[in-house]
Amino acid sequence: MSPVAVVVGPPGAGKTTIGEALAAALGVGFRDTDADVVATAGKPVTDIFTEDGEPAFRALEAAAVATALAEHDGVLALGGGSVLADSTRALLAAHTVVFLNVGLAEGVRRTGLSTARPLLAGVNPRATFKELLDARLPLYREIATVEVPTDSATPEEIVDHIVGALRAAPHQTPRPNQ
Ligand SMILES: Nc1ncnc2c1ncn2[C@@H]1O[C@H](COP(=O)(O)OP(=O)(O)OP(=O)(O)O)[C@@H](O)[C@H]1O
Ligand SMILES: O=C(O)C1=C[C@@H](O)[C@@H](O)[C@H](O)C1
Ligand SMILES: [Mg+2]
């Protein structure tokens, strides 16, 4: 069993929004590893960061991603920082991975009103977001099979784009060493 598509990208890229809409368009189930981590820990992501620390969150996240990749056959959205783990990127090499890209200004705008993202809760969310994008863009691109810019597209347009890309390459050839 393998997800139809795994959705990755920075905070605010739309992984949850687009992932849910993509699953509905394809008539498959949707799963989000952030929700899996919250269910396992029994508390919100912010509390895990505050009470247990980011390394504890990342360990829960890597385990949640490995389980979901093995169990889920619909659309799977990953937490924004999942790609930081070498083990997760190695697992993703065998999957169809949609990278939802978002630029700095739009990413800050979309995440600005929420307090639910502990990494962006500091005094200068814009600087933090820029550091995060600089560090992660190569990692998202390393494992993506489809990259979709989202800054000036509606969720409907983005879903159409992804459905078209999946139809054009329905059976991804496994990469070497998989
Ligand atoms: N294409 C889009 N155009 C405009 N707004 C969008 C778009 N995609 C998502 N949004 C909005 O941006 C916000 C963040 O979206 P969402 O929660 O889906 O992002 P995410 O990638 O799942 O973030 P996180 O990494 O924190 O889980 C939401 O308010 C959502 O409605
Ligand atoms: O980008 C990140 O590192 C994060 C994104 C969210 O999806 C959550 O997984 C958490 O807030 C961390
Ligand atoms: Mg999300």
C-alpha cells in the first residue's frame, strides 16, 4: 500500500488545505501526519514543542511519517519540517511527492494570523520563515516529483494542476536503490 500522493512544503504552503481538496477530487482518503503526532502525544503541536522540545517532536514525526507511508493509500500531507530527517527523505524516494512551494511574503501572510506554529511564534517570524525556506528548499526539491507554485493560484487551480500532473505520470518509476 502506498499513498497516491504525498504533499510536502513549508508552513502555509497549503498542505492541509490542498491535500484535503486533492483527496476529495480523487475520491480517496486524506491523512495529515501533524494530526497523527497530536493523537499519539495526546496534546497539540505547540505543547509538544514547549513541554518536550523540538527533538522529541521530530522523533514522533519521523515515526508517524513512516507509519502513514506504510498504511495510507490516499493523499498524505506531511508536517512542514518532516523533510529535515534523512530517514524520512530516504523513505520518500519511493513515492509520488508533491511539493507545494510558497514564497516568503505569501508564506508570512498566510501564517501570520495563527499562533499554532511554534517555530514562527518568535519576535521576527519573517526572518525565521526566510531561514526556514533557505534551509529547506533544497530538501523539498530533493524528494519532489512534482513542484507546484502556490503564491498566485487558488486552491482549485492548484488541485487541477496536481491532478493533471498525476494523470500525466500515474505510475512513478521507483528511483534507484528502492
Ligand atoms: N492557494 C492558496 N491561496 C490562498 N490561501 C491559501 C492557499 N492555500 C492555503 N491557503 C491558506 O493559508 C493558510 C495555511 O494553509 P494550510 O493550513 O493548509 O497550510 P499548511 O501547509 O498545512 O501549514 P502547516 O505546515 O502549518 O500545517 C490557511 O488559512 C489557508 O486557507
Ligand atoms: O515547518 C515545521 O517545522 C512545522 C510545520 C507544522 O506542520 C508542524 O509540523 C510543526 O508546527 C512544525
Ligand atoms: Mg497543515
